[in-house]
Amino acid sequence: MTPEEDAPADYATSARRLAPYADYMVVNVSSPNTPGLRDLQGVERLRPLLTAVRAALADAGRPALPLLVKIAPDLADEDVDAVADLALAEGLDGIVATNTTISREGLSATAEEVEAAGAGGLSGAPLKDRSLEVLRRLRARVGDRVTLVAVGGVETAEDAWARIRAGATLVQGYTGLIYGGPLWPRRVHRGLARLVREAGYSSVGEAVGADAPPPGLSLVGDDVEAAS
Ligand SMILES: Cc1cc2nc3c(=O)[nH]c(=O)nc-3n(C[C@H](O)[C@H](O)[C@H](O)COP(=O)(O)O)c2cc1C
């Protein structure tokens, strides 16, 4: 396993090797399946890592390659805010929210079934509410200055629509595709087209952030108040 102090060099090596082939790069510090990885989400550890990756991309002749960071839904609200502030300060292009969760709350499975399933990240429906909450929090903090990519529990067109209205420019689905099958993207796209029309927009892009608080206001719990 890579010792933590070597993480920036390790990420930089991967970034340099992948740079020629990538359209954008996401620094994933949020998988629960790699021991210690999520500790890198702390801003003091994340900053040098991003700096190293940026330098590696420049080295590889791709200084303008969009750079994003992917975060866990299990971060405390203030840590989500800290990542948002870091993204602004470091000029990151985007934040991907969220990875899978280590939480086992609110499941319909029995405690024995949950225990038998073992450790690791949980994807899909159990993630939906928190993933949307993290997205709303990020949007309230960064507005439209940083691209937000929503992922986690998106199963229906309505789910994707809620993410777009909350501020996501891009929406990803993994578990939805696994359970929905190969025609799942088409169903979501058609449903989205209907929702866009019904809401009186002429494109999905027009609806990005439609439900988000106006700039200058921030989320405190579920309430909106003037940003300090
Ligand atoms: C089988 C599987 C493998 C995954 N591997 C990765 C990975 O290598 N890197 C990563 O950032 N996220 C990984 N994820 C997390 C997904 O990218 C996504 O953030 C998460 O599953 C939540 O989305 P969903 O509810 O649509 O599945 C994986 C998820 C699944 C189910």
C-alpha cells in the first residue's frame, strides 16, 4: 500500500500516464474500498495532491485538461463546504458528488443480511437522499463557478431532473443501469425530455440550478441564510 506521504507522487504518476488519453480527469479520494484513501479528502491532504496532479498534467502537455475531485457522501457538512472552498481556491473545474457510502442506515434488509454482505461501499437507492443533499450543499457554496457532477442513487428521469435543478450539469448512473438494463439511459433521456418540456424550458441546460438558492445565500442544515 502507498504510504500517505507518497500519495501526491503516486497520483501524479497516474495523471502523467493517463493525460494523453483523457478528456477530463477526476481525482478519486472517496472510495471506501481502499484503506486510508478517504483520509485524503481532508483539505490539508487534498491540496498538495491536487497541486501535484496539476503539475503532472502540465508536464504531460495537458495543462488545461479539466480537473475534478470526487467526494464521499459520508463527509460531514463542514468538510463538504471545505472541499467546495478548496475547489474555488485551487480553480478546480468540477466536483463529482458522490461515491458510495459506508453508512448502513435506513436499509430494508435485516441486520443479519447487512452483516453477511460485509464491508464496502453501498451504491444505489440508499444513497439517493444524502447524495442530493451533498449536491445542494455544494451548489449553495460554489454557485455556477464549479461544474457539479451528480451521482448516487439516480434511478429515474425524476431523480436526474432533481439533480439538474439542484445544480448538476452532468448526471451519472451506475446502479440504475445495472438494475434497469441496457435501455435504462433511453428511458431516463425520454423522461427528462418530457420533464424539460412540461417545465417550459427549451433545453436541459436552462434548468441547471433552477431549485438552488440564489448566489449569496448558503445552506445551514435545511435552511437558507445569508453567506458569511
Ligand atoms: C461495482 C462498482 C465499482 C465502482 N468503482 C468505482 C471506482 O473505481 N472509482 C470510483 O470513483 N467510483 C466507483 N464506484 C462508485 C460509482 O462511480 C458511483 O459513485 C456510486 O456507485 C454511486 O452511484 P450509483 O448509485 O448510481 O451506483 C463504483 C461503483 C460500483 C457499483
